[in-house]
Amino acid sequence: MIDCIENEDGTFTISWDENDPIESVLNDWTEEDFIEVITNYAEEIIACKEFYSKNSSKSSKESGETNVSEATEKDYEDFWEGDDITEQESSDNYVQATNEDTFWEVPPLQEGYPTKDDRLWEG
């Protein structure tokens, strides 16, 4: 495991397992190598934060909408208690029609595969 300890004088000591197949890559690094990697990573983080803060505020200003929404009680009921059987059957019909369009016929159901009447969520 790579460890980084702050010393009393404000410097840092970095240690690692020199025999570890991953960490041993650090065996040949110089002080400048560590500084360069840390600096590059910090610059990348800053650039990403600036990019996302500009673009997220730009898109929300353009649309006039925020990314925050709250579910209503009706949303909850529709999700958990809604009549999704009709929606599922509609989806089943779409898949069947797409399959017929693609393969010109519907393959027979293989034994052991559930049918739409075997749905677990139907009590």
C-alpha cells in the first residue's frame, strides 16, 4: 500500500512496497517525477471542475431548468402501484412485431421459458 505521511517540517514522505508488482514502478521515480505527476493530476482536476461548472450552468441557463426534481405522491403510486401489465403487454407486442420484422417469423418458445402469464409479480 502506498503511504504518504506529512512530516513535522511540512514535507511529505511517500513509501510503498518495492516488491509489489504495481507499486514497484515507483522504485525508479525521482522527486521531480512525483512532483510532476501530482501537479499534472491537480491541473486535470481543476480543468474538469471548470469545464463541468461552465457547462452545467450554461445548459441550465439555456433550458431554464435545473437537474433537481422531486417525486410527487402520484409519481410514487404510478411507479410502485401502477397498472404496468398493459405497458408490459404493449412492450411484448412491440418486441414480437420487431422480431417478426427482423426474422420474418416468431420462433417457437422453448420449453422452460416463462410466458407472459408466468410473471412473478402477478399474485
